[in-house]
Amino acid sequence: LFFFCLFLLIILGTRLWYLQVYKYDHFKQRSEENRLRIIPISPNRGLIFDRNGKVLVDNRTSYSVLIYPVKITPELEKKVELLSKKLEIEPKVVIQKLKYAGPNSPYPIDIKHDIDQDTISYLLENRLILPALTIEHTISRVHPEKSLASHILGYTGEITYDELKDLKDKDYKVGNNIGKTGIEKSFEDTLRGVEGGHFIEVDSIGRKMRTLKTELPTQGNNLHLTIDKDLQRRVEELLEGKKAAAVVMDVNTGEILAMASKPDFDPNIFYSRISSKQWGEIQKLDNPFLNRAISSYTPGSIFKIVTTAAALQMNLATEYRQFYSKGYFNIGKYRFGDWNPYGFGWVNLDKAMAYSIDTVYYELSLEMGINEMKKYANMFGIGVKTGVDLPGETKGIMPDHAWKMKYWKMPWFPGDSVNSSIGQGFIHVSPLQAAVMTAATANGGKVLKPRVLKSINSKAATDKIQILRRLKVSKHNLDIVKKGMRSAVTYGTGSALKRLPVEVAAKTGSAEDPPNKKTHGWVVSYAPYTNPKYTVVVFWQNGGHGGDIAAPIARDIYKYLYKDPIAKVEPTKKK
């Protein structure tokens, strides 16, 4: 009996040592978690301004419903279901958030943002239903100009479980907001700030006993963009009602002064409950969340800038070489037509650029081959991401033999080179890539990295202009390309840009987009011709001929830039 009692004492002592000594830290932590609650203090997310200090994105105070993690029981689930009806949220969403956080977390979970006064009153009157519930001040975003620059600015939204896993080292919690698109996403770490909180001690039923400490939040950093708010508004007005995009960029710095995409959306709808009517109106639009300025499309004849530069640099052509334009070009039994079926007779490169004569480029394409064409296209930024500081940019397509075999399981034919030479076939280019290409032509061969961020808290984001590469095209040959673009305005397809208070150089494009009957309309341009400052690119999806529909929009942008309300316009030619 003695030894049996001794044995029991040894077992009991060992267990007490295990619980009180070995597991001391574990149970101490659990005890702290059970009695500690943290009431979060939201930081002010950084504001976003245009280049002149005009507000683009602001903050406002709102109220959110939060719930402290508790053990999930059938009784709790009934209470959550009752409250969820009033909050107009799914009960399973609340339960899922509680499960993810775990019952021992001291941090409350945001289950409903931006509640109205009626909801606040209801919750205060029925607070005993679920004592773990609390109402706190939070910060919501507001876009004073509604849809203005929505694709650039983007919006914030509640963090997903996948995002929580990916960002587990960045102190995000269930219910937090995070940048979802645009600048809000690209500069999330810069804008978000650091959350503060009141650390309080509570009793067993959650009543506050005392405040242990308070940590104040750290405000997020303000951003100044390169965008000019008034110019952005004017460009968007010109694109209203169209599926279109436009880019205005400084050819010497890469700063984007305006970037518009239509249709667009009002980011404010994401910061409060979206009514079924609002969502129905959004659904009627054609991809309003798609930023067409950084999405790629068939470029048509604007690509002839690349083909011309390549032919000159490869010594396949000079400014004096003559080509005979008869309205078509034969390769074996296949005939490739020109947009002008009657042809232009004997022409040089200047006329080929001005009138956008397809057959000249068909001939040059067979002389240079697709590999050289691709080399120069990539050099200009075609088929390569620009590196703009916005999410979602596509790199487009610049095909060759390997690309076609990979995606089409077919060899490359001479006809593919012919189509590529005029920006048809498989080639896809974004309006922003077209702006970078045009800027490199205008500024003497510097391929710039475009950007929309100018400064953080008024301190320059970068002091250096970022030159991605330099065109391996001589100044002499670039001058020939530029002269051809000027001729397109003075007597060719870009005559809509002729009578302005500044000399403009341009190249129009009309890109076929089967099975749609209407072509994509393009114009790429820069001004002034002799001392370039701006590039203006306009793309109108399935809008028609570039000279007819895109060039007049670019004209009106230049009128705004140079403040000439009465610029005279001549009738435009096709292409």
C-alpha cells in the first residue's frame, strides 16, 4: 500500500510539474489571450493627389460592426443568424471568419463595413444578444470625382483568405481592407499605414475592466501622381460612350499625364452595399473594369513605324528608294490587297508612311523576314511589358516561327510576315505600348519606362528618368520615320491633326478584328514636331478608320493642351 501511494504521488507530482513548469508559458499565453482584447484604431490610409495637388482619393469616417472571436456553439450560430438578417450578410460568412481567426485571438473581426445609423441603433438596442459584438470607427475610401481615373486609381476591398495566406508576414487580419486594383494595389504597402489599438482587460463575460495601454496608429503615406486631373477629365469626356482608351505621356520623362479607358466605373460602389439596380447597370456595360489602355489589340498600320525603322536600319530601304504601288501584292497564287485597290503608282517611304500604303510594307517584310521584324518590334517595346507601375498590364504579342508553332501547331508562312508588316495577323499591342513606341521615335531613341507615381509625401519617387533601352536605329533613320509621320498629317491619313497651333506628327491605323465588321481605329502622335513634348495615343475598339475617328479625338486633346478652342479641321482620309 505504501509503495502504491508513493507511486500515485510521483505521478501526481510529475503531472503538476508538467502543467505548472513545463507548460507555464503556454498556459500563461492562453490566459493572456482570454482576458486581453484589442480595440483597433484604424490608420488614415494615404491620400492620392494629382500632379498639382488636387485630391483624387480621400478618406471619410465610417462605422463598422466587429465581433470578437468566441467559441462556436449552436447557440452562437442562432444569434449570428438573427443578426445577419439585419446586417444583410450571410451567416456562414461570419462563422467562417470566426473559425479562421480562432477563439483565442484578441483581435475583433470586421464583419460589416460602413453601416448606417438605423443599423447602429438596432445593434445598440440589442447588444445583449451577442455581447462579443462591437461598433467602432473605421476609415472608408471616397472618390470625390466618382469614375474619374478609376482604372488608374483602383479601389480597396476586404482581404480574401488566399490573400491572407500570401501576405501572412504583413500583419493583415480577417476583415481588413486591402488595395484590389490600380494604384491602391500597386502601392498598398505605402498607402495602408499601421493599425493602432486600445489594449484592454475584460472579465469572463467580456466587460471592460481597465485599459492596459494605447498604441496610436501610423498614417499611410500620401501619393502624388503624374496625372493632371483636368486633362484626365477632358480626355475621358472625349471618350465617353465609346469602347476606347487614350494615353497622354511626356516623351522625355515617361510621366503619364492622362490615361483613360471607357467604359469605366465608380469605385465608390465598393465602399458600401451595392444595390441590385446599381449592379444591373454595371452589367449592361462592356467590361467596365477592363483597363483598355494596358490591354492589347491588333494595332494595324501604326506598326508601320517599326517596319519602316527596321527597313532603314537594315539598309533595305532609303528615303530615295522607289516602290511601285498597284493596289495589290502577289505571293505565288495568293493576292494581298492594299486598302486602296487602285494603288498610288511610284512612291517613296515618305508617301508610304503618309498614305499608309500596305504593298510597300508587304515587299519589305519578305526582304527582312519575321525574325528581324520581331527584333526591332521588341526593341520599340512591342511584345514586352512596359513596366508601368500599375497591375494587370499585358505584354501583347509579337509572333515569330516558334510562337506560331507553339500556339497554332503550324509553320510560319510568307503571308504571315506580310500581315505582320502592317500590324495585322497575330500582333497585339496595348495603347500604352504604342505610346512608349511613339515616344522613343520622338525623343531620339530612348525607350522610357512609363510611370504614374510622381512623389510620396511630396518627396520625389525617383530622381532619375528610367531608360529601359536605346533604339539601335540611327538619328538619320529616325528622322526619316519622323518626317513620314509629319507628312501623314500635312497631306496624308492624319490630316485631322493639321490645323492646330502646334505641329503634330502622327501615324493612323485601322486594324481588322474578325468577325467584327468595323476595324479598330488608332492614331499615335507627338508634338511639337521639332521639339517633342507630348505623345497622344487614341484607340477606339471597333470604331472604324483611325484617320476618321481616332485622329479627331487626338486633335481635341491637343486643342486642350495648347488651349486653342477654334482649331480648324480638314476632312480626313481613310486609314
